[in-house]
Amino acid sequence: MTKLSALFALRCMLREMERDVGLQDLSPTELDVFLAAHSVSDQGRDGVTSAEIRHHELVIDLAQATYHRALRSLLELGLLERADGFKTRRYVVRSDLSS
Amino acid sequence: MDCIGDRLRSSISSGHLMGFIIVSAAYVLCLGLTVFFVTPAQRQVLPEITVFASLIYLPHGVRVLATWVYGWKAIPALIAGSVIAAFVFFPDAKLEFLTPALFASVLYGAVTAYIAFELVRLIHRDYYFGNAQKPSWKGMIVIGAIASIINSIGQTLIFSGLIDLDKFVFILVTYAIGDLVGLILCMAALMIIFRWIRLNAKS
């Protein structure tokens, strides 16, 4: 056991606490995708497709893989949710964040 | 080989000494914050229990986190922290501090987190740092809560001769709440400090 490993374990534990209390910080790419999804959702539709978010000016220049990784991460974090009742895959910004 | 052994021994002992100093200093700092900020505010609303227990007792966070890292080895450092803090923050009460009740209170407070970790270990949940159980902030708060209950019962019994019977349960509950809130605030403060360091390092 070293002092550094104890400090590292403490930081990991408190990072998990940060996530659990909702203070998780997004990467710049995730933030751009989230803002793009929020902006497109604001246009008054029930959920948006990945292609619609993808064409937003904030994310249009991102590499395809980077974009999808960020989208997946936002879904895992619960900031975006899959919209129910559609044949194609559509996404909505979590209801308490979209108002 | 002797040279390597000497260096290893020296490294271990200097590591322990540093840990001892960090834990004692953290305890003194947290008790200072409690004495100078929490106690005066609490005295305004609950003067009758303030002399015995604090509604936010930050040193409990140090007890739990230090015991998580160092196990039983944290106990002497916690005792030293309590003794130093008593002399620093209550210099006029030097002789009073030597009364058996206060001395028992210091000793008991220092072992409560260790008792809680050991109780949890009995149900095969070894939360000590470096052992199988993954460190979890929720687990730490559960252990802190157990330690706060153990502490509140013990401290109230230690001071039972000085506490009015009608305030007994109230003080017991205040001890438990104060310790737990202290631990949560301590962890939240560390979380914010680490977050601030991380975000500033990025920018």
C-alpha cells in the first residue's frame, strides 16, 4: 500500500460519488452532441433521429465514429433516451432537462 | 541485503509517520472548522445540547476515511489529533481534559470507525483499503452511519453522569446525526476539491 494508491482510490471513489449525484462532466464532444440534440428537439417534435442530430452545425464536422461514441455515452448517462412508439430509432432529451 | 532492508524499514516508517501527521492534522483542521463555524451557529438554536454534541461533526469524516486507509493504525493518529485539538482549541480546559470522562471520550471516539469496519467485516464485507471489496462511497457512508451509532451510544453513556435524563435520547440522536452529517460533508468537500483540481488542470 502506498500513499499514492490510497489517494488514487479515494479520488476514484469520489469520482463515482460525483457521477451518482449528477455532477458528471461531459467531454466537449458529448456536450456538443447533447446541445445539438437539445436544439433539434426544441423544434417541437416527439423525438429526433440520429441523422437529424448529426446534421446540426455543432456536430456535422465530427467523425462518424466519434459522433456515435458520444451519442452512446449520452444514452448510457441517461441524458438522452430512446423515444417509444416509433418504428425508426428516435431520441428525446431527458424530460427534466428539456424544459 | 542489509542496506535494502534498512532502506525498506526507513521507507515504511517514514510512510507511517507521514500518514500519522496527515490524519492528526486533518482531525485538528476539521475540529477547528466545527468549533469555529458549526458550534457558534448551533449554540444560537440548541444551546442545551451544544456542550455535548455537534449537529455537524466534521472529524467523524476523518475517523472513517483514516480507518479505511490505515485500519487500526489510524487509532493512535486520531487520538493524537484529538489531544492536539483539545490543547489548541480549548487551552483553558487543560486540566479538565484530563478528567476520566473526557479521556474516555477521546479514546472511544478514535476506535468507533475501527469497530464499525470490523463489524462489517464479520459479514464478509471487507471495506478496508487494498482489500477485495471495491471502494464505494455508499459503503463508506453505511460504515460511517454504523460508527456514528456506536459512537453516540458510547459517548452518551460516558457522559451519562453529566446529562439530564430528559435530554438523554435527544443528545444520543444528535451525536449520531452530527457524526453522519459530518462524514457526508467531509466527503462532499473532498469531492468538490478533487473536481475543482481536475477541471482546473484541464483548463
